[in-house]
Amino acid sequence: MSSKEVTSLTSSSPPLSSSSSLSSPSLSSSSSILLPPASHFIGKKEDIVKAGRVSKLVNGCRDVLVLFHQGQLHAMDTRCYRGALQYGDIEEFNGQLCIVCPWHKYKITLAEGEGLYQAVEDPTAKPLRTHWRSKGVKQRIHKVTEVNGEVYVTLNDSIEAIESDVYQTETYRSVSLKAQSKPKPRK
């Protein structure tokens, strides 16, 4: 198998080479390509690239945002503190690509799901000197695998609680759906 047949991308790791192995592999029904266990089909890569972002309910319980940016696929929980990340801009802060929550302006790294903020060294000093700091991991990041032009997500099943887990309930899902269905004012 060539490295073009299977490309596994997470925000923090390079693509798998042909000599890499996947733990507890399973076979894709469409071919004899190996997939990580519990992989969920998201869509065709060409469709995701064209759309830029796709949000999908995975495994009946988790809303996942898959986005294509600068030649890479990334996956994370869709909501940040209830904000709909699929509408957020992607910008670079302190050398890290971040998605910016359109509601709250939180900056979340695509690689690790870390929340970034600008801290002020000494608020009494003029001019103010700021530097970027981490709030820690706030958004659950998921593994993306591409097989023959099809994109799959393997949910991050870490038992460590992450703030975005709170917003993976039916209550927040229905609030989000209501917000999406409201007509947007014309400009």
C-alpha cells in the first residue's frame, strides 16, 4: 500500500507512511484498506475541501466539526462554550492556527484544542506589554483519517474531562439547531 492510499491526519501528528501500522485495524468495506477501530464516515474529501467545513453528528452522540485548512483536515467538537465553531474564522496567534469562536472570540488551537488568551505583564506599565498564554485544553480534538478520498473520524475517547464535553448534550444540540434555523437579517 502506498502512502497516498491511506493518510491519517491529526492536528498534531504527521501523515502515516506506508510502513506505519494502525492499532487494532479494521477493514474498510469498500476496499482492503485498514482503518482505525470505531471510525465514522464523514464524507468525501473533495466535498469537504469544497465546503471548507462539515459538521456532523457522529455515533449518535457527538457533534463534530471537520475542516480543511492549508491542505490539512482537522476535527474537533462543534461547539465551544455553546458557540458554533463552524462559523468561526481561522487565524494564527503566537504561531499557532486557531479557530475563533464567532460568539465569544475565544481562540482555540486546531492542533491541541487549547484556549489561548493575551495576558498583560504589568497593567500599570505603559505601553502595555502582552503575551499569549494557554488556558489549557478546552476543545476535544478528534483523529481524521482519509482513505481513497473518503474522510473518517475516530472520536477522542480520553476519559479526561474537557470543557467542550459539556456541550455534547441534546439540550445544547436543540439550542444550536434553533439558532441555525432562524432567518438571518439581510444586509
